[in-house]
Amino acid sequence: MTLTAPGKALRAVFESEETALMPFGSLPIHAAMAQHAGFGAFQLSGGMSAWWQGVSDVGWLTLTEVVDHAKCTARAADIPVYCDADTGFGAPINVQRTVAEFIDAGVGGIHIEDQREPKKSGGVAGIELVSDAEAIGRLNAAVDARDKLDEDFVIVARTDGYGAAGGGVDEAIRRAQLYKAETGADVIFFEGMHTWEQAELALKETPGPAYAVSVGLIGRKTVAEMTALGQAIQPVPFVLPGIHEVWRLLADVKESGEATPFAEYLDRMGADAGTDYDVGWGAMFGRPSTDYVRETEEKYLPGSAQRDYDNNAHVGEHY
């Protein structure tokens, strides 16, 4: 990764006057895709990252596992990466380590939620919140670590006050205002609101930057409309087809008992050749690039790159 100040770059995205669309995915290649497409930042999903690693979004993964994955993702792109840090992974001292580890990983910022352990996926039944005092302590521990290690690193206070047991819009707003008043968190994140009317009220009542997220809200308002409401960013889970379309192809192969559906899909890929949708098999998103490898080989082992090319001319670049 060549981005030398990821926190500063991410902070600029959150503080922009216009709502920033932020691609939301789960793998290093997704961050590379976001950069190649021209976006200014990438959000690494905690839940989707867990699913891609074969586990549920229930706090199963440890801090070191999550940070290792985030580090690989940050290295894959030159745009800032924003990560899910669950509840901070423990007591205040653990939260401070969490901040330090993500900073060392090259991440630009994290969000920390006010759920009680064991945490649950946003929007599901049974979510419980920690006390006001514990939530404030958790956030201030994170803020102190930020100020000590990298003042530009972004700390986002996520509240599940809307969807928690006994919660609602009023509780979410109360908690957001409390976190803004009592902590040094940079941004407020409202999880799970069902309508834009609810989100609009929450954003209006909360000092910015702030944003509200639920799947049902995404794409239902324009950037101009969201900007007018005070929505700082709008995460966009663009990798959803990577689950649905892959499953569709696999199911078609199983149903037919043949590999024919793959050939049909390959033909559809071929139809994109020469267009903005043409990425082949995705090799363009890898680092270091094939061209860089060949240039390096030629520099230090003159003639080797050409010999390798000649010897493997029959092998397609798409693998």
C-alpha cells in the first residue's frame, strides 16, 4: 500500500460536503475493484468478511484474525479502508489495543458498536446494549488511543439503539447525542433504521458527521437528496451479486449435471470485451501487476521475461 496517511484520507471523505458513496465488501480484491472504479474509499464489512471466511457474524473471529484480514485488504488498494471493529474486542484496555492494531494494519478508521457481548448482526432480534457509562468508556478508550498514536485515524460510534430490545428512534438519537457530547468520536453511525423518515430525524438531531444504514434505504434516495439530509456516507454492498450469481451458476451446473452453464457464462463474459465491464478473470486487480513483474525480471535478469513469455505463450492471461 502506498497511501501514507489513510486516516487523513478517510477523514476527508467523511467530512466532505457531499454524501460519499462507499463500496462495501469483504475481500482485498473488492478494495482493489473500488479503487480501479474510481471511488475514494472502501468499507470492509465485518459480517460479510466473516461469511466469506465460513463463519457467522456473531463475534466468532478474534481481533488478530480480523486485523490480519484488514491488513491484507488495506495493502490491496491505495484508497483508505474503513473497518468494522465490532464492540472493540473487550474491556477498555482491549479497545485501545484494537485501535493500535488497526492503525498498524494501515486502516483509515473503524466503527465500534454499543452492543453487549456476545454481539449480534445488526438488525437481528435479541440485541442488547451496554450501559451508557460502558459505551462512553469504550469510545473514550478508543479516542485516547487514537490521539496518542494517530490523530487522523477515524473513530466512528455505532449505535444499535434503534433495533435493540426496548429501543427505537428516540433511543438511537439519545445515544448518538450522548456519544457526541461525552466522547471524542468523530462520526455517528445509526444501524438498522427502517425508513428514510427515521434516518432524516436522527441525522437532523445529531451533530455531524453522521450516517444511517440499513439495506432497505440503499439506493432509495439520490446523492443530492442524502446530502441535503446530512448523510455523510452511503455504503453500497456491491459484492452481493458475488453470492447470488455464483450460487445461480453452481445450482445450474448441479441441475444440468453438465459443465455447459459455465461455457454459457463464459460466452456472456466475452460479450463484455472492450467495454467498461471487461475485467477478464480479474488478474488486473492483483499486485504486483504482471507488467511490473516482467519489468523487474528484465531489469535484474535480462532476457528472462521474454523467455518466460515465449515458453508460456499458450497459457492464457485470464488464469
